[in-house]
Amino acid sequence: MVKTHIVQHTHWDREWYFTKEDAIVLSDQVFTEVLHELERNPEANFCLDGQTSIVDEYLEIHPEKLATIQQLVAEKRLFVGPWYAQTDALYVDAESILRNLTIGITDTINKYGEPMKVGYLPDTFGFNAQLPTLLNHSGIDNFIFWRGMDFNKISPSPYFQWKGLGDKSVYAINFPFGYSTGMMTLEAQKNIGTFVKETLDPSINFLSKKIDKKPILIPSGVDQKNMVLNIQNVIAKINQTSQYQNIISDYPTFVKEIRQENNLPQYQGELREPVYARVHRSIGSVRSQFKLNNFHLEQTILRRVEPLMVIAKSIGLEISSTLLSRLWKKVLENQAHDSLGGCVSDNVAEDILHRTKEAEEIAEGIENLITKRIADTLELDDNQVLVFNTDIVAFKGQKKVHIVSRSKNIRFTNGERATIIQEKYYPERKNVQRETSTGNEYITEPSYFELDVLVDVEIPSLGYTVIEFEEVEDRLSEKVYQDEQSISNHKYTLSFVDGEVVLITASGKKMTDFLRIVDCGNEGDTYDFSPLANEKEAVLNFQNASSEVDEFGQTLIISGIADLPLNLDERMKNNGKKQQVDYQLALRLTDNNIIEGKVIIDNQVLSHRMRLQIQVDDPTGKSIAQIQNGFVENEPTSVSENWNEYYVEKPVDLQVFDKSVTVKQPDSHITFFSDGMKEYERNKDKLYITLFSATGQLGKADISWRPGRASGDTTKEGHIIMPTPLAQEKGEREFTFALEIDDGLPDYKAIAQTASKRLTPSISYQKQGLNLFIHRLDNKIWPQENQLVLDKEYSAFQLDTDLSVSAIYPSYTKTNAFVLRLANPTENGVGLPSGFMQEHKMINAIEEEVERENIVYPFDYISYLVEL
């Protein structure tokens, strides 16, 4: 007889239409009852949704329960971890997923005991194709999920080997009817026969037909659900009626069973099919500000804060690793699937934005502390600027430095070229108090300029240098504005001709109507975009163009104005009320091979979607999306007219990408590099990048791409329709990106290198007294007496490698060490430098030592523990 493993759990959205604080209030009752029942009943066990953050928050209100939790975890009857917070798996950086597991597992070990080593994501809206690789690098060989499964396309069995883009795989376990398949309400417990006949056995029967006598997993729980008391008695009653043998089980036990199965089907690719559950394929465009904020925070931590902390550690300047964990936790809380997806109430949206603000403050504070401490130790003058390189190879090129100067008549003594790219003037102030050793005096503070200056500089690897400026007779170079409507460099000519952007490459390739902004109505909600019936996407016209030239490049600035329907009701009328929307496209050429772009939109209308349309001169509809340390080739798929007979939402051809998307052309290829936009569509010879999709409602029923009930709870009995005016994203919106056209076939390594290089940050610090609020903490970071002796040029570490640097950060487990994670984003194995490999310990993401390899396999990672 088939054995059915019934697992008691609660699914715990940290926030949704309720806030995190609401969830903590609920945990006071639910978690306390769980602990009481587990203490009383040795036959029971329970899973706390696979995330440690909710346990941490419960202990804030019940610190006396720590010993109980530790005991139950040790007895393997309470399951905690491995995630810190249940992550979105499509719209976050690979490092965010790895760090979520690292912090979740490390925190669990340090606080509670052995974590549940199960890749458990029961409600996430689809999964990227590299998740098996990321789980493997965190010491996890299995994955349990609900959404995204299709037995016809992915695997004929709910249990299969899911392979990443390389050779790493996990045991994948799907519950097609969700984490509430075997949920036992009080009513179900009173009417066990009906529950078994109408709910439990039909689910088991469906699964048994697909697994050929393998064990069956039945999760029993639901959102914020309390525990079934005396579960052994309930299971005994179920077994009196059921056709199957049902047992009390847990997820790790079931995983052990599946590990014993031979000849499991294999699958490689993403899990994002909306057959048994909605995956919200268009959620990438909802509350796009959340996605942009998240992207910029990830890059701030990975490219600025963490490498700076390694530099600081290497010179003996200690910054707490727990401060870094606090920063990551703010980010990870915002990456929960509902939170980052944006399908939350405005009340929760305000909390998400506030956590973003807090994370930015922590990041800026750490950077401020490190840079000022080094400047103080070096005893820099106010005409000296500390400039950092956070990459592991030496830097030569342009960095933006932020300075304060009494005049713009300055010259950088060790930079061949420099130009002012932004400025702010401060007039003189009288009767300004100055504190002296003999008391206060009052002075006139002189006028000064706050300047962003782009300057040529050379900086050693993972280190810093000091550059200087001096006052001279001539003014520093500035931007020059002109009426020219064409710019060019060694590779491209960009022109504004008859209302169109025209691109001509050095090889003679010409692309007319190269870039446009397009608009259409959105009848969807905060889960999904959905178009209005019979509406065509409108192409917005550009009216004017000008240009600006500076020492390092030229920028073509193209602007337009359109009168758009004010809202959905007005859009459906023949001559509905209109509202003016201003938009601007800036395209910049320098001496490199890419076109940097910026779109600014002053959004003043409601319930619509705006996208960037790119002419790619390829009619096939094919594309190559860069995802989490990998590349996937996407082909257009046709959707049948009767799609709703098979799917629970329309399987629209909207694709997810991480940092770039590439389109092959007959003799070349074009790549779009994104700074936080995550959704694209290929249609004929166009590439569409979603900028934002505005909406005013948490959930809607019967929309064209998602018929039937509303997603979420808004159409359930006793629930309300919840407005979300903040999701209309009104106001000025800014999106930055880049484009590159190259001859020949795409080179994954080159694309990944370009994507990384253009995100290289500019970090500088000037020790000056004219404005102590340029950096918020300057006024309170007092100089210290210390024994540090530093040179004015310094390198902490250098490594020449063909691999990408995924992250470099202070070790979570060893005080005087850092972790260097290298990634291979290509389909070919890459050898490791033998000397470096032997010198340092090879580890996984949770800093467990692993067997040494002399190669990084395709689309895989390798991590080192480097002792200082």
C-alpha cells in the first residue's frame, strides 16, 4: 500500500495585506500553542515555514521560550530554517539567495540548533533555472515547492531531479495542490469521513497515478494556521476511512525517502508554468520601484559595503559583521515573495519603503565610517580625495569623485582629464559659530561649491589611492550644451531625425526608429498586469532634441510630451479626459563600446503600463536572458485561444531577466543591460522592456489574463476590495540602462563582464570642514588615537582570473578572514589558478569546507576562505 506522509506546518507570510507587526501578534497565539502541544505530545512535530526570521520575532515577545525551542529542535520535532526569510526566486540577485541561506542557516545553528536542510519554498511565484546550483552551493540537495509545475512540460512525476544550468541538481518535490492539500480545519476533524472522501483521498489518488508506488507527500497547514492537537488520534481516524496508509511525518524524513528512489525523471529550466497554481507571470512590472530599490541596494552591498569592509579588516579597522547581517536582513525581509512582488497593501508598502530607507542608512553609515577613519588615519588635507577600488583587479579609467571646493577654478594634479558633471552652490553665511579651545567665536563662512567631478584615476586592486586638486586660474572643464541633434564616437552615431532615434554603427548597420516609449491601459492589479480588450499599445512621440558635450563624452537628450487618458474609465471612452505626461530619453557615448541610457517619466496618469521599445532587426522573437549566474535561450511560444481550459492564468510570453537580455541578428547581436528592470517581451522585430505597470487595487476578479477569482483574498467571503493608490507610482520615475551592438555571436563571458563592469561603483571621500553633512555621520565620527600607519596607496588583495567575482565579504564564521566567491557564467569549465587554490581553503556558501576542485564547472560557483 502507498504510504502517505502527512506533514503539519504553518505557512507564514511575514506581511501581505497585514503588516509584519500584525503577523507577530498572530504568532503570539499560534506559535505558543505549537510549543505547548509539542511539549505535551511527544508524537507530534511541526514545521515553522522554513524561515528563521519569524522565530526571531516571536522570541522578541517570548524570550523565555528559547530553551523550549532549542530542545524541540534538538529532538527533531520543531523544524526551523534554512531560509532567513522565504525569498522571491526570480527578481533577486543570486547573492541574495545565497546570503538568505547563509544567514538563515548560521543564525539557526547559533541560536536554535540544527536547521531544516530542506529547500522549502511553498508559495513563491516561480523559480529561476539556477536555483538547484544555488541550493547545492549552500549544502542543500533538495527542493520542495508548489507553484510552477506542469506534468506535461516539466516532469510526468511530482518527484524529479531538477538540474541547474550546469551539472548541479536537487531532488525536486512538488505538491501540485499546494501547501494546504491536507489542511485539517476543526470542521474537517469533526467530519473525518467527509474530509477523507472529498479532499484527502482524491489528492492522494491523483498523485499515486503519477508516481508508481512511491511515497506521497501531503502538507497539512495553511496561512497562519494553528496546530492540530493530538494529531496521532486524528491520523488514526483518517486511516479507518482512507484507502491509503497515512503517517505523521516531516519534510526531512520525506526527502530521505525520495533520495532512495532510482530513475527519477530529469528536468532543466525554470519552474514557472501556471497550470495548477498562478505564478503571476507579469508581477515583475508591479510596484516596479520595489524592484529598482532592491537592485540598487543589492549592488550597494555587494560592490561597495562588503568590499570596503574587507579593505577595512585588512588594515586593522574592525566593523562588526553583525552590523552587516543587520543590513542584509533589512534587504531580505523586503525580498519575501509577496513583498518584492508588490502584491501587498499600501500599509505594507510603506513598511517596505521604510525598511529600504533603513537599509540605505546602514549601508551609507558603514561606508562613511570606513572612509572617514582611513582619511583621519592618513591625516588628509581638504584638497586631497580618497578614492577606492572595490574590485580584485587594478583600475584605470574614470571615477566620479564628490568634493567641496571654494572655487571651480581647480585642477587635479594626478588626473589627466577631469570635468564637472554636477554642481551645487552654497552662498556665504555670516555669524557662524566656531568652537575653539578658548571658547566660541563667530565667523563669516565663505561661499563654496559641492561638485561631482569625473576624473581619470589609477587605483590598485581592492584598495585605495589619494588624488589631489589645487586652485588655478582656469576653471575646471564643464558640460557644454548645444542644439546639435546628433552625437557619435568610434562605434556609434546616434541622431534624432524626423521624430525618430536613428542608430548607425561603425560597420554601417543602420537601425531606424531605434528607441521608443510605448503605453497602454492596465486593468490588472498588484499581482498581474492585464491589458484592456481591443486596445493597441500606443507609441509616444518625441518632439525635441539637444545634446551636451564634456571631456569624456557626448549625450543626446530627446524629450516628448503626450496627453494620455487620466484613468481606466477615461481610457475606455472615445474622448475621455486626458493628462499631460512628460518624458525624456538621454543617450550617452564615451570612449567605450556601450551606449548608456536614461529614461525619465513624470507619471501623472493612473492604471497603465509604460515600456521601452527597442528595434532589434530580428523577426524570430528569440532572445537570451542573463539570469542568476547563467544564460537561458528563450523562444516565443504561441498561446491557444482556449488556454484557460488548461491554465489558471494566461501563460503570456513575458520573460524574467537579471542584468541583460540579448537578441541575435543576422551578422551581429544587440544586448540590453538593465539596472533593476526585470521583465521583457520579444514580439516580432522588437524587444520590450517593462518600465512600470501602475494599478490601484490589491486584487481583481475576472481580468482578461486571469479569469475567475481575484488573487489573494479579496473575493473571499467577508473580505473587502482593497485600494492601493501607492501602486499607481505617480511622480517622476527614472530608469537607467545600457545597450551594446557587437559583431558575431553572443559571448556569455563578455556579456557578463560588461554587465559587471558598468556597475562598478565610484567611492570617494574628502576630509573637509565646509560642510559636515555631505556625509551624515561625519559630524559625529571623532578622530581617534590609534596605532595604524597607512600609506596613501594600498591594495588588500589581487587575483587575475577569467571568472566573475560574485562577492567578496567578511567571513561569517572566522574573525580574521574573508570569503571570495567566484562564478563561471559560461557553458565551458574554467580552470583555477593552482597556487591560489592550494593556498586557501575551499568552502561552500555556508562556509563548510568542501572537496577541492581544479575547475569551476559551467554556470557554477566556487568559494574560498581567505585568511588575512
